Amino acid sequence: MEEERRNLPFECRGCWHVWEEDYLVRHVDDGHGNESHIWTRGGVQVPPPSTGAFCPKCGSHQVTTFPEGYLGRHPEAKKAGEPAEPDPTPLVSPAKRQHTSMVHRSWIVNPDSR
């Protein structure tokens, strides 16, 4: 039985969270020429990442994997830290403000004018 350690990057298609998980993969021969793979995390057998992955942030099962080592070669795929604080300056519209009394008069129908 051979064992290999694998570090796989994931991305959630629901919330776009990016993360990595470490696995230990055991290659087992059944004695009849068939090879199977047993995936474990923390000593516990888990489904292969292609079938059992879910997002730790939002719980979505719409998760995709990248090739092993992808995030190391593409650091832009990792999300940056916390977003910047919003600017507290109030927004001012360049359009002149209409008075509500004039706006309402345009759609009021006088029943006597019919």
C-alpha cells in the first residue's frame, strides 16, 4: 500500500470563497489487479474531493477544484484580506432635486375633467 499527501485548492461557486485542504491518499491493490484510492483527512476516511466537497464558509456543494499547487502558481486566485472600509463621505447627486409636490401633480387625474 502506497500513501501520498495531497494539498488541493477549492473554490465555491456560490460565494467565491477559495481555500485548500490536505488529504492523505492510500493506493490499495485488491489482489486482482484493481487499484482503489482511499481518501483520508485527519485519520478519518472521507469521500474523494470531487464528490464530497462543500464550502466551509456558506455550506454550498457547488465547489470546484484546481490542480494541485495551482494557488502557489496563481496567488491572484486567492482572495485578498478584508475589504477596505467604505468612504463615510455622503454621496451628492449632480441632478437638481425635484419638489415632491410637482411630481405628484403630474399624475393626479381630476375626475371632473373626463
